[in-house]
Amino acid sequence: MELRKNNIQKLQHQIFDVLVLGGGINGAVSAAALSARGLKVALIDKRDFAGFTSQHSSNLAWGGIKYMETYEFGLVRKLCMSRNRLMRSYPSTVQEIRFFTTIKKGFRYPPWFLYLGAVLYWFMGNGFTRFPRYMSPGRIRQEESIVNTEGATGGFEYSDAYLHDNDARFVFNFIRSAMDCECVAANYVESLGGKRFGGLWSIEARDTLTQEPLTIQAKVLINACGPFVDEHNKMMGQTTSHRHVFSKGVHLIVDRLTPNKRVLTFFADDGRLFFVIPMGPKTCIGTTDTRMESPYSHVTDEDRHFILENINARLNLPKPLTESDIVAERCGVRPLVVGGGEGESTDWLQLSRKHAIDVDKESRHISIYGGKLTDCINVGDEICDHVAKLGIPIPYPEKIWYGEPSDTTRDEFFHQAALMGLNEHTSPSSSEQLSTRLWRRYGAHAFHLLDQIRADPTKADLLIENAEYLRCEIELAARREMVTKLEDFLRRRSKISLVVRNEIVEAAPGLKEACRILFGDEAEAKWDEYFKSH
């Protein structure tokens, strides 16, 4: 809380090179890239970081194999290269995973044809992943007995990538990286619009927690408000060549359906892709594609029925999944880019997740449309190029602003962890060693956790049962992660609320202590705020 308070003060007393509006994936990488390359950057979001669209993805970093059906080979190639770049840059976080696809009789393409498409997809990705496999119904039953192969003519297996932690955590790590490079970021600060005069943008904003007003000045304004880009541009009088249409995606999270760490892929009754995605001790199933007129969405009974009906028809389960099996739900809109003209198609089922960047050179205003997590590094690089073209000198244009610490740093961390016997503190229910998890989640900052545990072994105590969070991790979050509400921690800095039922979270004895560490005297109020709304 102290970090946020200090940053809000800084926002009002500096003139920034760039002000970024929006702390989703596009805003996060923009801030990380610009600040690492030496610019004075500010970032605000009227919610928490990754508090809207960026917390509702499928947790996949994939090259867009489905866009091959619409012959968008250039986009597929670009996304495959972006996926490869993420996997190389974040080897402990973005990892290869196999997609296991089953094709039913009567589908619009035969399995062998789709398999050849998967091979082409592999070539378009420079053969970076494992080679695809064609699979007979018998082979599918042998390797994944949970799959219902009745009426199946075959299938295939190919590779893409997934996020080991949740999407919101991945986004926050970019924002934390930006803050490490002197970016002044604050959540729960809303832009109310502003004007440009004297070569500067002057944005009127409001702290949504205290309702106190503030003014932020910057040479360049970047609108990275996700699905609210059009709304903010309208308020600012900005005209752009692109706009958004919205598609709602829903995922249901249930107890783990299969021990195998692979994504099961099907075509739903309406012909769209349908996934069964591993999520630690749980399984994420979905998604839907529903045209929306606004960015706001919620899960309907129809959504739940569609997902449960499709999954029960495609898996051999001991008993059909029902609504009582749902641990948590994800629901958000995908902002899809179309041209601004009246004649532009808005058939969202044929629209890809490409991004577009509109620049008003005269006013030094940039708008980022669409996009997906897979392409995030490209967005950061492109934003740096656009800012430079607006006449803002970039001190370190060649600085690599993304990626995990060096192999030498990683090896030293694991060496120190082994010397102190860190993995002896690994929870019996954990699927990975404690040292591996801490490195993936915190990178070089995990050394601070080792120091704390050396000084006081109780810092390695598991504070929240069923959630794999140590006491020292909560303390680190309190200092560095701008956790402003309990939901920020349970839903976005971690994925606790996605994999642990709400009543179990509420009953966890350690959560009360975690609240005290995170919020001090405000702990009880923050507790009530969260559980009264859930």
C-alpha cells in the first residue's frame, strides 16, 4: 500500500516522456519496453493491473493454428515466431505443451488433411517444437482413455505453449519490471480525459479508492485501455482508423480431469475449437464465442450449459460434470480489431487476434487495438519505434527489455537453494520443487527470499493451505506487488481463487495472517470487502 501511495504522489510532481493508460498486456509491455530503454514513463489503470481482459485468457501462448483455415498465413507465421520468442525468453514460464485433437465423422475436413495442416504449421514455426503425430482412434484411446472416440475417424497431436502461472501474473511481471526501471505505476487510478497544450498532455485523473483528483503531464499519451480504447478516444476527441468489436469467452474450472499434462482439443457442436487445459490441480474447459455489444460480460446459464454439454459428450467421465463441479469461472471479452469504415465486416467468428497501432503524430497520441498475449513482445518493440518517430529520443534503443535473468544468475540461484536445502520445504502436495517455483515466479528477486529463509527458517512456512504460498512470499507481495485489494492477490498476483473453492479460501487460517501482512490495520476491512462480494 505504501508503494502505491508514494507512486501517486510522484505522478503529480513530474513531467513524463510517456503516460500509458491501461495495465493490461499491451500497456504492461509498452511501459516495460519504454522504461527499460531509458524513458521516463508513467502507467495508470482504473482497476488493478490485468484487472479486465488480460485476466480471462486461456493461459495459452499459441501461434494461431486456427487462422490457417482463413488463409492468414502471414499472421500465423508472425504468431509462431512470437511464440518461439516467448519460449526462448521465458523458459521457466512459457513452456511447450502438446495439443491432442480428435476429429469426429462428418467434420468439414478429414483427419489426414488437418494433420497435414499441423505439419505445415510446424514448418511455419521453423520446427521449433516437437513434430506433429497422426493418431488413429485406437491410439487416442490408448494414450488418453478419457477421450470418447465413438464416431471418431482419427486425430493428431501438435505443439504450442502455455503459461505455467496465470496470465495476470505474467502481465504483472512486466509492470514490476517497468517499475524496476523507474516507471511510476499505480492501480485504481482512472483517467478522466485531458487536453494537450504547450507540447504536453495534461490528464485529469482520480484515485478511485479515495476519490482524490490528480493531474499527470506527459509528452506522449498511449491509450492501451484494451476494450475501452474506443471509449477513451471518444472522450479525448481522437479519431482513429480502427475500432473494436467484442467476442465473449467463457471458461469453467473444475477438478483435474486427467493426470496427463496436455491440452485436449475438440471441435464443439457448432464447429468452433474447444479446449480442455491443465491448470495445476484443476482443469480449465471452454471456450465460448458470443458477439457482445459492450466490453462488459458475465457467465450465463446458456454458457455453462454449452460448455458442460460439449465436454460431457467428448469425454468418458465417471459421471457427467454438472454446475456443482465448477470451482471457478472465467469470463471476458476479446477486443477484435476492425477498420473504422462503415462497410467493414464485423463477423467476429472470422476475425483474428491481430493487433493494430494508430498514431496521431500531431498530438503525439498512440492507440493500441486488439492483440493477444502471444504477440506481446512485438507490441513492446513496435511502441518503442513509434515513440521514437514522434521525436522522443530513446537513450538505449538496443536494450533488451524482456526475458528471464541470465543462465549464470539462474544457476547461482539453484546452487544457493541446494546448499541451504530449500527443497526440503516443498509442500507434499506440490507438483514441483520449491526452488523451481520461486525462480519461475520471482526471477532474480527470489534471492531475497533465500536471504529471508536463511535468517529465519519460519519464513518458509506454508502460510495459506492448498495455495503453496510461503510467509516470505506474502511479505514480498506486500512490499513490491502493489496489492491494493485482497482480490488483487487471490486472483491476479496468484491464481488461488481460480483453483481453490471460495469457501475453502475463506476458511484457511493463514489467510487472516496474510491479510495482516498485506494490509496492516486495514486487514479486516479488506477481508470483508472481498468476501462480502464473493
